[in-house]
Amino acid sequence: MDKVIAWTQKKIEGTVILPASKSESNRALVLSALAGGGMPENLSDSDDTRVLAEALKQAGGLVDVGHAGTSMRFLAAYFALREGVWELTGSERMKQRPIKVLVEALWELGAKIEYLGKEGFPPLWIGNSVLKGERTISLDAAVSSQYISALMMIAPLLKGGLVIDLKGKVISADYIRMTAEMMRCFGVNTRFEGKRVLIPEGVYAPVSFRVSADWSAASFFYELLAITEEGEIFLPGLYIDSLQGDARQVDLWRQLGVTTEKVVGGVRLSANSDRVARFEADLSGMPDVALPVIVACCLSDTPFHLTGLDTLYIKECDRVMAVTREAGKLGYGLQIPARGELCWDRVRNACTTLEIDTYQDHRMAMAFAPAGVRYCGLIVRDTDVVSKSFPGFWEQYDHLVM
């Protein structure tokens, strides 16, 4: 389905109901399953979380995660720990997303895993492994924090626990800390010593865990206010002292003219025209915030230089390529000075089309939606892709702008 983005020119004011955090939901599901407990409360209604919840119920057989990268990584580790035989597969794009780092770490622990297609990529055959702990494994931390989180969550069930030695630049460190904090909520304490993660042998406790609202989803409404430069949005159920690393985006958006106020029941976002002359940030800890920040900077005429974008190449699409191409359609000449970097120095060209392709990527669709307040008649292609993380996005967006 395609959507023409309309804006009635009204001031942006209202309440947005965000989905529950996908990151918290997916970790809570795995930890609850390992603890033998019930379902966490207030789970995300995203495709990713639904797929993971269903897969965790299976005793073996074919599991197709579709586009759900987190599910692929978490399930590879979870199935390696459990009795049974699985074929773990996904969409064509998923079969292009690397998993070699995680598979080799699981092999080192004794997992029986085979590639069913191209080496280093899904699909995987996983069967009747006996994992061994009481050892140290080295892991490339510059590829994906989800590999690390996947191993951390199964580690307490290994005899003697596990030490993970992180090599290279640690990206998305906040997600690793979120995993550790959620493990603590389920009764297992993890220690960090420099770039080493020490997970003791232990038993998870079945606890009642309630998932909070999603900070990643909030970024698109920060973006909307940064572009319009006026208005207020109330986000119930969102808390500044969240487990989620993306809560740190508050400081980024303040530099782009959007302030965050802690109020009863959530936070209030307020727009103003006070912004930096040039925006610079390392987004290695918040990769999901990158697309809305990039589009907001372009549409608010704020030059920028972003680093720490290394993981964007292996998301649902190559997001560096995708955002450069689609912003280029609107006349914004983005530059890639080095891998993992993106900048714009206010280079403007002619707008060639108002049709924005989304590359089957939910965050591409949501990031370009606010561009409709600057480009009347903007068309976003394949808008139903938002169901991956935020099924109610268009309903929430439309009631603010129409």
C-alpha cells in the first residue's frame, strides 16, 4: 500500500500512543522462556515480537522469522541450548544478513549448527546440542550487539557460566547493558570488567515483567516537531530513566530544537527554533535513531556529520544507501566521507520526484513520513512495512497532522 502524506498546516499538538518496546519485549520473552515463567505484560504488538513469541513455543521443526533479525539471533542461541531439531530461516533479505560471528561462538560452546545455504548466513540447521560453559569466548563487538545479548541470556544455564571478551569497537553498548539489567530483573547478576562480560552460572526466576513504551518509536515524533519548529506532543508510558538506550536521544533532539519534560504518566515534547548551527553526533549507541535524525536535519536545513553508522548496512536494508538515495530525490545531496559516516553541508539539487521507496524497511517509511509537512503530496511506498515495529504508526501520525 502506498500513502500520500497530507498536512493541514495545523499546529502539531496531541497525544501519541507509542507501542511497547520491541527491545524489552524480545528480551523479556526469551528470559521468561528460560525461567519457565508466564508471558510478560504489555508486549509489543510488532511483527518481530509476535514471530518470536510463537517460535519460543515450538519444540522443533521449521521456524521462519521473516524480516525479524533480533528473532533470528536470539533464537539461534536459544535453540542451541534446547533439546530438539530446528530449521531456522527467514526472508530473502534475512538470508543476506550475516550471522557467522554468533554461529562460530556457539560452535565454540559445542553447538551443532549447519548452514543450509551460503556459509555465514541463514538459514540454519540446529539440533540436539550439548553446550559447555566455564570458558572465555572472544566476540567481534563491532558487528551487532544482538550476538552478544543472545549469548549473555543463555550463559547462566551453562555449567560454570561464561565470560565474553569483546573485541574491537563495542557498538550499541546500551543494548548490552539493557540485556544485563533485564537479566538482573530475572535473578542473574552480570558483571562488566572493561570489555569483558562475566555471566555466572545461575537460575532465572519466573517474575512478572511489564514492558514500557518504546523510545525508538518516539524518535519519529521528535523528528516531526524538529521539522515544524512548533507544537507539543505528550507521550504516555515513556520514561526518561528507562532501561532502553534510545532514551539518550533526548540530548540529541534538544540540539535540534525539541525539549523533553518529565510529566505525570510520561513525557512532553515541545518544539522551538533554538538549534545548533551544525549537528554532529556519534550514533553507534543509538542506530535506530539515525534515520529520523538525518531526515530532520535535512528538512530543517541543519548541516550535519554523523558517525557510528556501521550497523546500518546490515539492517532491513542498507540504510546508508537507502536514505542517501531517497533524500537525494528531494534534492538533498548527502555525502559518505567514510564507512559508517554520513554528512550534509546544505548541498541542494532539484527535487526529481516525490515518490519515496521504503525498501521493505519499517524505519525508512516512518522516517520519511514527516517530510510530508515540507513536500505536499509526498508519496511513501509500501507503508504497511511499519507493522514490523509500530503497527499503529499511521493512525497516530495522521491524527497529529490532519
